[in-house]
Amino acid sequence: MTKYVALLRGITPSNPSMRNENLRAVFRDLGLEEVESVISSGNIIFKTRSRETSELEATVEKALKNKLDIQSTAIVYSKDDLQSLIGKNPFKNVEDTPQCKPNVTFLKNRLETEFKFPYHPDNGGFIVLGAYNRAIYSVVNLSQGKTPDLMRWMEKEFGRELTTRTWKTVQKILNKLHD
């Protein structure tokens, strides 16, 4: 059995359909095992014998639509892939403060870009430090910009099949994957 996390886009806990207990029920109904959630923003951990992340993503997206009427992008990472991503330690020189927020944007598809990293978009307020394994590392300086500015830029550059988590959330997810 392999342990995975599904990172769901657009989950709003204030929407009754999107509450953790409903999301977990969808995953259990798919026959996935040891289903757990990490915080309430669409991070669902599970185990399965399947090793095809693209098939898992499609199955989860279809089930969310059919069972909860949620149109969400699902991005699935194995425990080992997430460990490898964190092992790159892209924020080793970045302090997480109230004004400085490190983020990871997860992409559905492989990253194809010609950006030279670190990349400073013209609109400022954030910097893109690098990319690895369908993920982009960035830092938002909240004294100059806002997280929605980063999100709009990411969608413009890479499309809507992505979702962003803070570095602290990614670390919480990995810790839960190791439980």
C-alpha cells in the first residue's frame, strides 16, 4: 500500500458540501483506506495499492463532482514525492513571518517554463524561487503584495489546474503522512 495526499483546489470549509467529513466520505466510498484530513482546506491523506497518480486524480475529481457537486482539481502526491519536494529545502534562507509567507503551488501537469529562478514578476509583492516535481516555490511579501496577487499570476502563467499551500501546511501534511 502506498500513502498519498490529494490536494484539492477551491475547498471552502464554510460550504457544507466541502467539509472534511464529506470529503473523507467520498474517498472512503472509492475504497481508499486510512482516509484522514489535514486542516480544512482540502488536504486528504489516504492509502491505496494504485500507483497511477493521474488515474487517482481523475477518479477523485469525478467522485467529488458526482457525490458532492464539487468541481475541483485534485493533485495527488505520494508520501515519497512530497518528502523529496520538502527535502529540496527551498526556503532555508526565508523566515516565515507575518509579512513574509513561503508557499508551494502544486500543478496538475509537468511544469514547462523558461523562467530563470529566482523570478521577480513585474507586479512585485512576491518572488518565485524555483520549481521541482510539479511544484513551484514562492514567497509573498505582504507589505508589498497579497497572496491573491500570486494566485492570479500563477493561474495566468500555468492555468487553473493548480492549488497553493503555505510551507507550514505542506510540512503538516508530510508529518501526517509519516504517522
